[in-house]
Amino acid sequence: MAPPQYSMKTKLTAFAGLVAVQTAVGVIYRASQKVKGHYEYSPASALTLAETAKFIMSFCFHLASVKGSPEAGSQGALPVAMDIFWRQANLIMRHSFGLACLYCFNNNAAFLIFIYADPGNISLMKSGSSFISAILLALFFKRGISKHGWAIILLQVFGLIIVEWDPVKGAPVLPPQAYLLVLSSVLVTSICGVWNEHMIKTFAANLHVQNMVLYFFGACLNLTVYIFWPSASGTSHGFFHGYDMLAFGVICCNAFMGLAVTAIYKYADVLIKTFASASTTGLLIFLSAIFFDLHPNLITVCGSFVVFIATYLYFTLPGVQLPPPQPVKVSAPPPDEEAQLLEKGKN
């Protein structure tokens, strides 16, 4: 059975939610540096807490989805939910661990990136991941991009080049290490996005079960980073040292980011996620000019408009958006598997 298709209104709602969360992340990450280039709190500990919060929320959602089923009445929702979790988690364990490793690297690298660049420039460069995502989708998952789709992606990439080049200096706007970190992050983000969307839309496991496994591994991996590499992001203090409202804001933003990204993969597609990043850029450039001493010029504004126009065309031109993925048949359980598991509560 092919994955369900959702209305444009649903896709745009997920899109708007992701833009809002990404904008908050960009501002709070940079603002949480008490001194430019230094975090008082441990980023690895903040990520551990965020992944734990996402795991708890996903568990609550999974429990609520089972609790609403009449079959769980006799045995109780918790035992039945755990039965479903352990059965379905086996299908995705290796994929989830691989994804969690990539997300762990990417999330910790994000703190380093915000040391070198303002939120607007970071978001603008990361929006170019649509190009890499499109190549990965075409090569590994046979989801072809239309000619108009490729034209829009290239338009976005050239818009990014315009913004990031300083014609007066004849050099890029940011230092080389910033571009190295961002490009590495963009590559990992693209791989994660394509991989995660493929899992969510094609594997038989429940969405909340997939998230629980992913976030459990994420919490363990980030805790490992804190224990064995505590100074990776600029601090070697205790787990809760330096926490204030902004540090807790980082945790909350990371937690809600996971939910927003999952909604995009479930109800839209990975390219809409990358175009959400492009739209976030406009807001962050504006906010960076107010709060973080960014001084946009005419070239920056024109290049940004090229990126935004590409986003608009992707949503409005017919036949541009990705075709739905084909379901994975080899790992799919019988259609009534969950009903059978729930039926155990009666026996």
C-alpha cells in the first residue's frame, strides 16, 4: 500500500511550524553565548536533555495512540504499547542507530558553527542542502526530480553563491573554517533528511516507535560525547553548569525541532524541509541585522530574494514536488499485526 498523500494546507502548516522553530533555534543558539565564541553551559549536556525530552514526548504520544484503542482495555495501554514497541523496534534498530550517529555529529557541530557565523548566514548556506538531497533521492531511492525541479534547485544554489561572495574583497564573506563546518553539516543534514524521510514513509514501524528508538540512541550518544569529550564545544564544566533561561531555551528548541522535522517528513517531503530552511533565512537575516551586527548590502538582499523566489516556485509550479516513495515490502508485517498484538490483551 502506497504512503498516504496529504493536502497542500497540511504541508504548508508543517512548513510554517518548521520555519518558526528554526528561526527560534538560530536566534537562541547565538544569544546563548555569554561571550562571543564561548558557551557557559555544555552543549553536549543540553543535547542529551533535549533528546531525552523528545524520547519522553514520543513515548507519551505512542501510549496515547494505543490507549485510544478499545482492544487495550482489558490488559491496559502500557503493556500493549510496550509489546508493539519491542516488536516494531527490531525492524528499524540499525537504521535508527546510524541516523542517531549522524544527528549527534550534526547537532554538536551546530554549536561550533554559531561561533563563527551569524544565524542568517548559517541558515542561508544550509538551505543549499536541497541540491544534495535531490541528488541522493535520485541516486538511491529512484525518486526522480523534474526538469523544473532541477532548475529551481540550481536557482537556489546560485542565489546562495551571490550572497556568500564579497566582490570588494574578492573573497567569501566568512572564514574558511566556517564554510568547512557548514558544508560538512549540509552534507550530513542531506543524508539524514533523505534517510529519515525514507524510513518514516516506507517502513512498517509506527511513527512514534521510530522516534522513540531514534531519540533513545540520540540521548545515549550525546551523553557519551559529554563524558568522553566534555570540552568539544568550549566547556569542561559540570553537566548543569551555566544553565540559565537561554540554555533551557536551547533545550526546548531542540526538542520541538525534532517534532517539527518529523511532521515535515510525515506530511510533506525532504525538499520542502530544505526550502523551509531557505524561508527561515529571510527572518534570520533581518533579526541578525538587528541583534548580531550583520550588515546586509544590496547584493545580499538580491541573492536572498533569488533563494526566496526559488522557494515560491517550488510550491506553486505544477509537477515540481517529489513523487511519493514506494513502500518497503520486505520488512512490512501483516496488515493486522498491531490488531493481533492488541488482541493479546484479551487472552
